Amino acid sequence: MGIFKIEGGISLKGDITPQGAKNEALQILCAVLLTPEKVTINNIPDIIDINKLITLLGNLGVKIQKMGPGSYTFQADEVNIEYLETEAFKKEGGSLRGSIMIVGPLLARFGKGYIPKPGGDKIGRRRLDTHFEGFINLGAKFRYNREDHFYGVEAPEGLTGTHMLLDEASVTGTANIVMAAVLAKGETTVYNAACEPYLQQLCKMLNSMGANITGVGSNLLTIQGVESLGGCEHRILPDMIEIGSWIGLAAMTKSEITIKNVSWENLGLIPNTFRKLGITLEKRGDDIYIPAHVDGYEVKTDIDGSILTISDAPWPGFTPDLLSIVLVVATQARGDVLIHQKMFESRLFFVDKLIDMGAKIMLCDPHRAVVMGHDFKSQLKATTMSSPDIRAGISLLIAALSAKGTSTIQNIEQIDRGYERIDERLRAIGAKIVRA
């Protein structure tokens, strides 16, 4: 198991370019199963979770060719559907949360799709009901083996379009249902659909392959089924979660950093949420420039003077994946912040590690924490800690980079699941971080 050793308290400086978006790549890669024709995808991040999914596609019989850094071609013209019933697949598919999104494309094109209970971050219950209720609405038969935790859907006669109202605006659930519906007979309408930029990207890619999806960017999608899809070329957006991570890093370490090519139009509330914490962001073309906050940053209160509350919500609300970053940044702000994590009941449990470092945080319950900022008058202290999940891991890394002394972070594979060569990229802007 790898570790990071980090010498904190050093100001960084330079340019950093965000990787391709992990959450988009998971959807886009699964969509290659919808066509026998060649699909080219660019800006794929080189991270553990994505590489696992690429390996899984290869084991399913997809022909994969690496064209260059982050660029691949995929051709699913000889898919081995029987692989889904092997013990190897049960082990491989269960190690990755994103593997659930192969089910929709396989069901649509081959009439059946199976998946073991997916893995991923231990951040609380993550239900799959939205996915499978959507498939059932399209005419699939559902079965679940409780002993093996193995899910299956079958539609040997094909799927039929219908109207459905999702019980939650699940991003992966919407993506899965859309990928199934594009090859269904007739019209499908999906209300309360997720409308994140990554889901919009998936819909745009499918339309370029010959699908007929309207309402993209809204919570009501209308899908006219087509008989087949063709190939295409697609470029993945920059990762908004990584962009938010770099903003938090710059503020906490009082660093002057420029984040390159961020696709401002797809950042939503992210820039303004950090501005509420008192962080200065400048839009320079398609870059974000963050000056060194040598005098710290002051939290803005609500209009009536009450404590600032930052909470997560489905898009266009603030993404839950950045609440951990916001919480860490608040530990050195001037002022207090209430963090309300509505969607996952275990995501705030990493705060005990920050408290050990000297942060003033009161965990009210599994979903809420009050952070009382130090205003840099009391620097966080270095410590040894373990990364519980991807986003908590990067938050602890940011804390370590701002802390006094040398910290050790264990279980860094969790960070590597979502961040590409993060130690190399941090060293390039002056960080003292060693992988051991």
C-alpha cells in the first residue's frame, strides 16, 4: 500500500491543467457498447477507476487501441456477452462503482445485462433502484440473486419507449436509462432527469452517433428510439471536481496558481461558492487565476447576517463531491461556515482527522458540520492519516500541504482512483510531496 509524505506550509506557484472528467468518462466509455462501429474518445484521465473500466471493456471483447496520451479508439463489434456470467466478471465488475452503467447499453443492444453489486467509495448507502426501475419501465424483466448480490435485466424482444418520472435525479441512473432508451422502440420521456454537464455531454455524444435526444440540459429528456447507432469522436470535459480542488489548494497554501482551460460555462456554482468563502478568482479567457491570499480570506454571511451555509444539491446546485474541499478550506477562513452534506451519510466522517490536526469543527450529525475558521492564526499540525475515499483523500492532502511539519497519508490508492499523477503535478508547482 502506497503512502504520501508531504512537507506542508509551502506556498506554491505556477500553472496546472485539469485532467479529463472522471464522472463523464465513466458514462462515455460505457456508451461505446451501443455500436459496432469505431468510437474515438479524447482527454480520458489516466486514473485507477477509468483504467479498470477500460480493462473491463477489453475483457468483454471490445477492441481497444491507445492513440496517444488520453486518446483511445473502441470498437464493440465482437462483444462476448457470455463473459457477464463468469466468476471473473463478478469479481471485476464488483470492484468499480461506474461498472453499473454497462447494463443499459448491453440491455439495449443485446437484450440482457448483468452486474454484481458495484464497489466504490464507502460514503454511505448508494441505491440502484432508479437504474433498474427505469429498465423495468422500458419492458425489461428484473432479477436479483441475494446470495451473490448479482443483478440482472433481460429483454429478449427488445425495449419499448415509455414515460417515466424518476424517483431521484440520479446522474448514473439517468445515464443508464438514456443509453437503454436510445435503441428502444418508440418514444421515451424521462422526467426529473439529471442535467449535469457530464450527462449533457453523454447526450450530445449519443446524438452525434445517430440518437434522437431532445431537452438536453433540462430535467425532461425526450428520446426517440432509433434502430442503430454509428461511430463518432468525442472529447471529455475538464474535471470540475479537480478544478475545485485546485482552487481550495491555492487558498489554503496562500499560493498563486492559474488553472488552465477550465471550460467556465460548465462550472456552474463552483466559482461563486468559493467566492462566498472569501477566495478571489479571476476569469482570464478560459483560465482561472487565483492570487496568493497572503492576508487570508473572509467568509461572507447571508444577507441577514446569519452564518453561511453551503450545501449540496443536484445540478445546477453545488456538487456534493466538492463539499469535502470546501470544509477543509473553511478551517482557515475568517468566520464560520455550516456544511450540510445532504446526499451521503458517511462523507463527513473524515473530519476527525482534521480535528486531530487542530481544526475547529463541530460535527452536528452525519450530515452537518460547523467549521470555525482559524484565519491562519493557528496553523494545522502535521499528522499521519489514512484516505477513506477519493474526495476526503484529496481534502486531507490539501490540509497536509498547508500544515506545519511533515504529514503522512496512507491508502493513497483512494486518491489515485480519481486524480491523475497528482504527486508529479503538485511537485511541478513547488510542492514537497513524495510517493513511497
